[in-house]
Amino acid sequence: MATISTKDYLLDQAKRRFTPSFNNFPGMGALERKLLRTDFPQKVLAEPPAGSGLKPVMGDSGLPVLGHLVEMFRGGPEYLMHIYKTKGPIYYADSPALPAVAALGPDAAQAIYGNRNKDFSQEGWIPVIGPFFHRGLMLLDFEEHMFHRRIMQEAFVRTRLVGYTEQVDTVASKVVANDWVANDPRFLLYPAMKQMTLDIASMVFMGHEPGTDHELVTKVNNAFTTVVRAGNAIIRTGVPPFTWWRGLQARKVLEDYFAERVEERRGAEGSDLLTVLCQTEDEDGNKFSNEDIVNHMIFTMMAAHDTSTSTATTMSYFLAANPEWQERCRDESDRLGDGPVDVESLEKLESLDLVMNESMRLVTPVQWAMRRAVRDTELLGYHIPKGTNVIAYPGLNHRLPEFWTDPMTFDPERFAEPRNEHKQHRFAFTPFGGGSHKCIGMMFGQLEVKVIMHRLLRKYRLELAHPGREQTWDYGGMPVPMDGMPIVLRPLR
Ligand code: HEM
């Protein structure tokens, strides 16, 4: 059985406490409270055209240089709730880092995701992740996006999911049983889950059998982790030794790795995503070029990795905090037993579906949908000039009291008959986005998380290491538990 080294544990704790961030720097809490009480001078984004009947978008610049980063990184959806209540659904936050209009509430989300007149482009994502995820599917627009999406869709049809699920199960069963540490309150679930989803990706996406190609897999995984982290860099410049620069170097490592593997996998047999992307074509016989595959692989790994890590970590937390739900989910898992799982058997884990929805509602992995107006347009009666960044916030919409009873309470039944709270508005619940860019890996992601949770629930009872302590999240990128999420795994047998 694996154990935890005291030295590594203490180093990790020190790093968590002393790496400066908006969330742990002394005085940041007081600054945040002060900023929330401050009435910054109001400004108009742009005057609407005469006679248009449109309203101007109002806003402010927040602090010099930082804009509203402090409130956003610390409060996340709570800060947006404050904006929604005090300023309304459309508000301009100017800042040198990312000037943008916040489009709050499900009506605004519908206009942006639905994108009826193709007014909003995915270019809104470029300032955040553009250099690292160049020409990933989510960064393509309109006809070109549809062309690529049609080909990629073939890699996510049900028959392909059957193969991926089998591979996920191979890795998850092994890691949960052999690598995770039982009966130790120092065990941090979040980094362990992150490592496991990376191990899963190495097999399912790149075809590396667990335990093989160790050096290469480690190099690729490290490069991948660096690229993902770079998107959250505060100093956003390609100058050594900053995080942004390291991200660009790591992107090169990934490009070289995938370029070589594509050559190797063209025409080869295999059920991993890379080999599948080398083979897939749409009904008209269109295929991806080598360069397309490299770009799609790098983006897809990112899109799959932190999102499923976040979802499985949050679910584990809520199950540990709500033992009655843990028992209910375990009962269903016990009925499946320890045999191999497949797409059909996983469908029987219905309570786990409710818990997954409720966990993604309360801690939404992708908090934002970033877009940019390609022409002058309107949004809920407000004038939006060409070139404006516009951001919809599912993370806020998932907490609006007009749709959700007692929104901050963990209550998975709200997603079941007869309550169906999520069905009151088509865009009230959008953890996987909506419209033409809706998550292409939604089914796969749900299956992956269910396999992980099923294996975990069969093997351990989950207990909070510090019951009663308030769980806090860093909202700088995807929500990350600030303490690494200590959970005690009590072996059941
Ligand atoms: C629980 C897990 C996941 C969540 C919460 C999630 C969430 C999302 C969201 C919100 C979007 C839309 C972003 C936007 O509108 O700008 C998206 C897009 C995307 N996701 Fe996921 N995702 C998850 C898992 C996955 C997995 C497992 C994969 C791949 C295997 C994946 C691949 C993608 C891709 C390629 C896109 C871009 C789609 C397009 O632009 O057409 N995701 N995801």
C-alpha cells in the first residue's frame, strides 16, 4: 500500500501556504471587502447609434492595472452575484488585463451560446489561452469550426466511447487500488485525481499502456501541465523565466511529440483518441491534416483533463460531506459489483448522475464562456460595439435563486422528477456550454467521472479530514480547492 512521505507533505503544505496569490497574500481579504463597498466612477462602453433605441453598457475600471482581478479570483461566482444584484445583467469591467462585458443570467447566456446572427466569435478565448491552444476546436469559428467539428464528432460516437470507457476503467481501477493512500488525513484528493486523469489521458488519448514509456510519458505530462498552468499566468509575457514563456516552450515539446506520433499512427490500428483522429473522416471523406491533429490533440487533452479532475474532486467532497448520498450512490455501485463496467452498466448509476449535476452546479468547472463581438450588435437591448469581449457566466447562473431552491444547499434531488429545477430555462444549467460549441466530450467526460467514482465508492468510505471546516476554492482559472482537498479513504473490506 502506498504511503505519504512526511517531507513531501510538509513541502507541499508550505508551498500551498506561501506561494503568493490573490487568495493567500496577507491583507487580500480586507482589500476585497473594501473593493466590494467601493463605488468606482462609472463610464460608458460606447454610445449607441442615434435612433437605435439601444441602451449604453455602463461599467467601471476597478483598480489601476488589476481592474477587478482581486474580487474575481477570490469571490468567483459570488462576486458576479454582487454585480448582478447591484448593476444588472450587462456590465462592463474595463481593465488592461482583459476588458470585457459581463453577460449575466440565462437570457444573456442564451443569446451568446445560441449566437443566432453569428455576432459572437470564439476569439474571446484568445487573450486567455490562445497562444497555447492555437487552432484547438473551441478556438475555431463558424464554417471552419463546423467543418472540423464534423470530423472530430466521429471520434466521440457511441462505438468509440465503448473502447475509451474500457481503457478508463483499466487505469482507474489500478490507481485507486494501488496508488492511493488509505487511513491518512494527509492524503490530498485533488492532486491525486489530477495525476490519475493524466494517467487516463496517456492511455485513452495517446495509447500508452500504464507503466510503459515511463520517461516519455512523464516528459509529455510535465509539458502538458506547464501549458495548462500558463493560461492562468499573471505576468502574461513570453520572456524567460516567466510562466507564460514556460508555457510556450512546453507547447513546442507537445507539438514535436504529437507530430512524431501522428506519422506513426497514420494507417495503424488502435482505439486511442490519437489513432482514431488519424483515421476519422466525415461523410464526404474529409480528414484532418497532420497539423490539425496536433492542434486538436493538445487542446482536447486540456479540455478533458482539468474539467474531469474538478468534477470528480468536487463530487468526492460532497459525498464525503453528505454520507446519506454516499450510501445511496454506493448501493447502486454495489449492485454493479467489481466486474468490468461498460456504457450500459454505468447508466444504472442514476444517483451518481444527480450528484454529478449538483456538484457541477455548485462548483462549475468552466465558469465562463468567452466571446468577442465580430460586428456592432445588441445584447438584451444594450449596444455592444465590434471587438468587445463578452463573457457569459454559467457559474453564476447555477446559483440564481429565481431558478434554484436554496441555491447554496447540496440537494441533488432538484435534478430529479418532479422538481426538475434545471428545466425551467434552457440556459439555466449549462456546465457543458450550449449551441454549436457545446462540449464534444460531454458523454465521454460523464462516463470517465462515473467510472472513477464507482471504483472509489466500491473500495473506500470517503470522510472529510477536517469536518466542519469551510471548503474554499481558488477561482483564478478552473475552481481549485485551496487546501488540495484532504479526504480520508477508509477501506471497506
Ligand atoms: C466534466 C467534464 C467537462 C466539462 C465540465 C466540460 C465543459 C466544456 C464547456 C463548458 C465547453 C464549451 C466552452 C465554450 O462554449 O466556449 C466545452 C467544450 C469542449 N470540450 Fe468539454 N468539458 C468536459 C469534458 C471534456 C472531455 C472529456 C473532452 C474530450 C475528451 C472535452 C472536449 C471539449 C472540446 C473539444 C470542446 C470544444 C467544442 C467546440 O468548440 O466545438 N471536454 N467543454
